[in-house]
Amino acid sequence: MSELVILVVEDEPDVRAQIVRDLAVFRRGIRVDEAETVDDAEAAIAEVAAGGDILGLVVADHRLPGRTGVDLLVSLDHDPELRHVRRVLLTGQAGHQDTIRAINEARLDHYLAKPWDADELVTVSRSLLTDVVLDSDLDPLAYVQELDGPRLLEAYSQQGRTD
């Protein structure tokens, strides 16, 4: 069975570790991978695909060494194989133009400012990952405990009526 994956892209180790800790509520059925740069993120994305898993969510900082997190999010949107990936920009450094670019060119799903609220990050992630499961071939029942159970069960019950 394919595994659903969250990728956290943040160059500051302490900040990255905190984001991963906040997302640990999903660790039972969803893998959380980490990357420090866009190049690292692209390698992680390739590994996810090679393993037959599904990248569901990327949480990226804007300011990274080399290319920006917005550059990564835009590239995800421009890749037909990765358009399904939900995108969250979590940053305290993005300027007005960077944010507009993320919204317009990367079809940003959500923007969170640093310092972020852990509960909001989890709520946003849960909703976006539920969307991914509903839009994919993943078994919604496998994610009822960790994601939006009522939405997944409703979709499953509707699916049963149409088969």
C-alpha cells in the first residue's frame, strides 16, 4: 500500500524540528520527511515517487539557501505529476511580492506566518491531506483516525453507492 508523505522544507534545524514535532500527530499513518534546501527537497520528492508513495503536502519556508521555497512550490504546480500536492508556505520572511507569486504561480493552499500556531498548522494540514486522500486512489478508511474522519467516511459511503 502506498504511504502518504508530508515534506517539511526548512533550513533552520531548530525550526524544522519544531514543525516536525507539531506534525507528529500524523506519524502513525503518514510519514513526515525533512529537507533543508530546495535541492534536498527535490531529492526527497524523487525518493517518494521511486518508493511508490504519494507526496501529499509540502510545508516550505520561503528563505532557503539557493532557490526559495516559493520556487519549489511553483515547480510543484508546474509538474503535472505533482499538481495534486498541497502547498503551505510557512515563513516570516516572505515579502509582499513573494507572497503574491506563491498565491498566483504556485496555487498556494495556505500561508502561515512565523511564529505559527501549532494547532492551526495541524488543522490546516489535516484538511489538506484529507483533500489529497479524497482526490487519490488511497483507501480513505486507512486515514479515518488521523485525518478528517467524517469527510472520509462520507466520501467512502458515497463511493459505495456509485460502484
